[in-house]
Amino acid sequence: MPDRAKDAGFTLLEVMVAMAILGISLVLTMQLFAGALSNTALSRHYTEATFLARHKLEELSLDDQLKSGNQSGDFEGDYEKYSWQAEVSPFALPQPVEVNETAARPIVLQIKLVVSWEERDKTQKVELVTLDAGIQPAEGI
């Protein structure tokens, strides 16, 4: 009769190799999940910064006294880790060949807004640029 005790079960070496493969695959899986969570948080911050920048651009565009220059500030409440800087400068329009001196002229300002925050020991930022148009009354009116 053949000895079946030798053929039953796994050897110690087979079990150790299987455990090593399982351990390596678990470590890699956990690293993938950690990276995904980190990227999700970074994506959330970029999305928040973009919405804050759009809101601040709208706020600046509605300001009737908006003039060329630099402005900066911080957001409040849940967004206090974000700060903003705005650079307002004149935007040159092509001049028509014939200019009516008594007509009102358009004024176009370029607003460049940067929202920044600290994350992962680096300064992250979102930059938006828009144009704001107004009318300069004619001098003779």
C-alpha cells in the first residue's frame, strides 16, 4: 500500500510562498487606496479653489469702482486656508479708424485672480483670467 500521508496537505515552503505573495499583494493594494484618497482630497481642494475664484471674480466684476492695481485677501469660514490675489490691468482694444470724440468709449479691464493654499508642504494654486467691460462717458456730455 502506498503511503498517503506524504501527499496530504501543503508543505511548509508552499505555505510560506503563498503568505509572501498574499502579503505583497495586500501592501500594494493598500498603497493604491492611500494614493487614491490623497488624490481625491487634492481634487476636492482644486474644485473648492475654482469655485472660490469664480465667486471672487464675480464680486470684483460687480464693483463699479474697480481700478487697475493689485488686491489680495483671505476667505472666511470653512475656506480660511485659501487666500486670493487679484491683478487688474487695462486691456488694449483695437482702435477704430475713425473715432467720434463725442461718443462714449468702452473700458475693458483684465482681471487675473489667483487662489492659493498650502498642501503637502507646497503652495497649490488655481488661476483664472477674465475681462470686465464698462463704458467711459464722453467728455463733452
